[in-house]
Amino acid sequence: MEFLGTTQTASYCGPKKSYLFPEPVSTSTTQDSYQSYYLPGYRYLNSWRPSLFYRVSAVPTNSGEQGSMRISAPLRPPTILPSVRSALYARYSPHDWYQANTVQYKGSESCRHWAGRMNADSLRLMQDKNQLTQQTQDSTGRSLGQRLSDIDFWRSELTYELERLLTETRALETAKRRLECAADEAQRPLKVGQRYLILNVLVCLRVRLYYLRSAAPEDAQHALERDLSDKNSAHFIDEKCYNLRNTSDSISFYHGVEKIDGTISVPETWAKFSDDNIRHSQNARANSIKLCEETENTLENVSEEMWKQFTDTNLAFTNRIAETADTKNKLQTHLAKTLQEIFQTENTIMLLERAIMAKECPLKVAQTRLEGRTRRPNVELCRDIPQFKLVNEVFTIDDTLQTLKLRLREAHDTLQLLVLNKARLEHDLSVKANSLFIDRKCMDMRKTFPSTPRLVGYT
């Protein structure tokens, strides 16, 4: 991304993309540099619905069998009252569940792989300690005229984005109020015979309400307003400085002002700050639009999201219990490997500490020799080859100590990463155990469920 605030290079000015269908590429130089993007975890409107409930008709069947089934299978009346027909959809689909477990495995393997590489590098570093890199970066200033044009550009962009964000915030507040009313209405039919079904619908509404509250773009709005206020102040100050001339009345001597550097940013970070604020606002608006659409869809379909296919659900519970148990065993294996890697990393830390302690005595010897040679009298205080060697030895040993200490800090950081990964694995194991307990308990409860219209409240 380029900075300086030019409309041709601002990276967030790309074409706005639809959330459902892609749009043709625009040729505008101002908006081509924006990049519409989604937050991590963005999914389309219906991506949270389990495929079990909307792809039943996609199961391939024999056309002959299909015809015979149409003839032989009598039409069955709906087993669920329309007023309570609202199938419970889980927050995540099985694909999300598989993907989360895969990410957990890969994260554990990545931590162990990184720890192994760090241990091997540390062992090599204790034998070979002469690597050091330095990087320097200079930044140049901008003229006041260019600065004013940059501030004007970013100020206009922030104002435009703030107006759109306020509009979307009002729409989000409206959707939140509607969802709160729907959640209150869902509590009324909570009866004994329907408590599991209606309670699940109520939980779904409350989860959606939680996401609406968490997605409220107040932080993005405050960031835009604060940035816009700073831009106005900077524009006023820079314009005043730009208009100063040799004949101005307000000029004076300020001795030593050139020696004071109170700046906290460079042009790149200055432009990136406003660009990040606009990106954050665009992201918040995109998330808000998605949530509003999902809320509308939830409010329209909440009465149609109830349980169906009792036999398939029992089979899914059985498969789910087996999969959860298998995943729990795999997590236990990853936890054991992580514990082993923690042990090896602790040994590496111990070796690094010993190596650091071993370098202290040679440093003391070199510094003592160097200090002793400073007592040579008169012209004998010569900057000879031993003097250069001693100085070089002190610098070399000191660089070695600094490098070893840096690697020791990296080893400690790696150990903390492994400990955090161990905590995540243990937490995931407890979650899997709790899920396994809940699924088995649900299976026990489902054994007593009637397979007659009494399930939907018929007496």
C-alpha cells in the first residue's frame, strides 16, 4: 500500500463488492484503490445452516425407486405444528467443527515444529556466535503545501466514511431492537412439553442479539470522529504556518526549537493511521450489513426452524459421539507431544543459561587484562596489537553474551507459547469431554421422546 493520501494510490478506495454477487471491475482512479474485504470468520447468509437440513433433497436416488416410492409411500401429515415449526440450527456446521479441529491439530504441530527448530538453532548458536544484523530507516518530511492537500484528502474521506457509518449504525440499532422484541416473544410459548424446542430457538435469538451488540460500530465511529477532529486541528495549524511570511506580525525567535523533536509519526504511519481507521469503519459496516441481513432472515424464518427427521437426528448423534471421542483422543496425543516439547525447551533454556554464565569469566579476564594494561607508565601506554586484540575480545564476548541472552529470551517466549498451547489443548479437551457428556445425555433423553403427534403437543 502507498501512503501520502493521494486518491490514485489509497488502498482502501477499491471497488465496493457485493456481499452476495461480485460486481464488474470499476475503472475509477479514486475508488479502485479501495479494497473491500471481510473480517476473519465472514460467512454468507446461509453458511451457518447445517447442510443436513437443506440438502436432503440432493441425495441421489434411482429414478425407478423414486417412482415406486412416490406410488407406494403414502403422504404423511406434518408432525410438527406450524406455530412451533422452527428447526434448531447450531451456531456452527459440521464442516466448521472439522475445520476447528484441523486448525487445533495444525496449531499444535506448528508450535512443536517451531520449538524444535528453535532448539536446534540454539544449539548451533552456542557453537557459532557471530551473527548480527542492523537495519536503519530514514524518513523524509513533506512540504506544508503537500501536507495540507493530504490532510484535506483524508479529512474528506473520513467525513464521508463517518456519514456512512452513522447511517449503518442506525440501521443496526433498529435491527437490534427488532431482535430483542423477537427474543421476548419467543419466551411466551415456553411450556413444559415444548421447552427443549422453544428454548433452543430462544438461545438462537439471544446468540444473534449478542453478535449484533458486539458488532456495534461505536469504536469505529469514535476512531473516525477523533481522527477527523485531529485532522481539522492539524489543518488549521499547518494553514496558519503556511501563510506566515517575513512581514507577518506573529513571527518571533524561539531559540532551541529546532533541537526539540516532539513528533510521534512519519508520513507513512500518518497516512496508514487514517487508512486503518477507514478500513476499520468499512469492515464494521460490512459486518453490520451482513448481520442485519442475517437478522432479517432469522426474523422471517424463526417459525420454520424446528426439529424434523427424528431418526436421522439420532443417527447424527451417534456419529457425533464417535467423532467427538476420536477427536478427544487425538487432542490427548497432541497434548502429550506438547508436554514433551515443553520439557525439551526447558532443557534448552538451562543450556543457554549455562552458556551465558560460561562467557562471563572470559569477559572478566579480558576486561581485567585491559584495565591492568591501562597502568603502564609513560610511553609504555602504547596502543599495540595486544591492546587491539583485548578490545576486540571484549566486544566479541559482549556481542556473544547479548546474542545468547536474546536467544534465551526467544526460548522463554517459545516456552510461553508452548504453555499457552498446552492450556488451549487442555481447555479443548475439557470442552470435548463436556460435549461428549451432553451428547450422551441428549441421546438418553431422546430415547423417551414419543414418535407420535404428541411430540408437537397433540393430546
